[in-house]
Amino acid sequence: KGSVIIEYVGPILTNQERDEKGGKYLFEVSSRRTIDGSGRANIARYINHACKPNAEPEIRKGRVFIEAIKKIRAGDEITYDYGEEYVDAFIKPHGCKCRTCITKKQ
């Protein structure tokens, strides 16, 4: 708990570049800057969404660090909440498949 797990990395896009590119791996760091995390070197892009996550993103000086908010044991999936805007656009149309939501359905 409290440890930095990984940094979300990629080229910095302007709002115009972000709007032209679109996609799922864009992480807004300010009102004018967005990280394009679509490159495969950005291993943080593989962290999944969860409604009750064990990590959270922290934005510091235009950089995004994923930090543990709970104790994470070896073998546990690392997750964070992608935020309302992303969830509404990409997850809700297909239904959330995080562990909490799947368990509720059973």
C-alpha cells in the first residue's frame, strides 16, 4: 500500500492531436495535455478497470504514476478505476466485467 507500481508513459498530445487520434489508451494529465499510452512499451496500458480497485493513478508534474491503495499480493491483478467518462463511453455499453460486477451478477 502506498507504493508506486508503474508509470503510464507515451508521447504527449495536444488537444487537437488527441481529438484527431481518438482511442482507448489516452490519459488526460491536464486541460491541454494527454498521454498517448497506446504503444506496447507502455506496460501500464494493460492494467484493467475495476469498480473497487487496488491502485489509483496519481498525476505529478504531467506524469502519471499508478500507486497501490491496498496491499497487493503476488499474483493479484492490478486494477484502477478508469473514471466516469471512460466507463460511460467504453465499458457501460458492454457491461462492466470487473470482479466486483461479475460477482454481483452471480
